[in-house]
Amino acid sequence: MKNIKYKSSTFLNYYSKKRMTWEEYYESEKVILDRIIKKAKDGIDIMDVGCGCGGLGKALSETFDNINSYVGIDYSDKEIEYAKKCNKLNIPYEYRCDDAATFSDEKRYDIVVSFSCIDFNIEVYEMLKNCWDKVKPGGYLVTSIRLTEKESINDISRAYQLLSDTKETCNYVVFNLNDFLKEVMKLKNNPADEIQAYGYWHSPASGTVCEYSQLCMSVFAIRKAYDAQIKKPALVKLELP
């Protein structure tokens, strides 16, 4: 099954005006990215899966001096068209229209970022695996994940966000922490050797239907081991409420 290619202009209207500067990103996103970018010594090649209008590339390239290149991927033709026309960066960059669950790329990246994407569509696990595949050994997958202490929900009839202009519904995936960690430990092509996260309680956004009134809005940084045969458990460092 492919992901849904939404017809709504909701995302274009939002991402063409918001999240273009570092200050506009959420605390959880900034804490995790700041930590791993400042730790890196060499120029960083970044892939942004679910890039919207390319705002993260702009924000990172203007904030950090060790960003080497940026590739943004999004399934929305409208957002990619806007990014190509209006969001030119001061580093080598590229925007592509493709499905996060199935896109291919021979290159491997220091950081693959996916904010508000993996947990907003149908092929959650395929997106997670495909993003992981694009991370080089020693690199990171950085992704936002909604957490609950209750059962996981991956059912668009139970949890969704309504797009008001077209009446489409977005899948609104919520993970129990243990369920998400189990999925991370299934990742192949070099396992994870470090998992860190930062998050806080927050209510779901306006227009969201979800049976949970509070969710832990978190960002994970998952490091890919250099050694494909590593046997020891991943180091887990979670700053969660």
C-alpha cells in the first residue's frame, strides 16, 4: 500500500509561512538537533523526509556552519514546487517529490530527519525502515513521535487529523514507548547502538480526533552502529516526562 497523497492545501498554506527559521521549531526538535549537529566534526549531509516547503534546510543552513548539503523529500507536488521556486539555500541543496515509504537514493546521509511525517500517514513502518536505510553508519535518524502510556493507535478510524478544505483525514499515529522501541530494535542494515529522546506532554492539535487528551510530543535521535554485527544492547537515554 502507498501513502496517501493529500489534495489539501492546508500543509502548503502552513509550511510556506511557518517553520522557516530556527526559532519557529519546537523545543524537542531544537534540543535533539542542536545536540547532534554540534557534536559532529565534519560537514553534515542532511536528508529531510517530509520536508514540506524546505523550511528546515533554510533554518539549519542559517543557524549552523557545518551543514554541507541538504536534500528535501515530500509527497506534495505543491510544496516541492514552492520550495524550488521560493526557498533557495546558501548550501548545495535539492528538492524531490516522492513517497517517504518507497523513495530510493544510493547516497547515505549523516542525518536523516523526519518531522511530522512518519506518524502522519499510512505506511508508518515502511517509512521508518526506508528512512533508516538512508542513514550512513555512525549517522542518525531523527524523527518526531507521539507517545502515550496507554496502547498504541495506528488506525485512521480512531485517530486522525481533519483537513478542513478537502475534508480528507490524515492518519494520526500514537505509539506506546515500548512498542516504538521494539520497532527501532527491528531495524536492519546495521542496528541502532544509541537511542536518545526528548519530549513533553501536550494536547493534540486543533482539528485532531484522538481518544487521548494528552500525548508526549517527543523527538528521537537513533544512531546507526558502525558494525553491522554488533551484539550489545543500544544505549538508551530518554528525557521524557
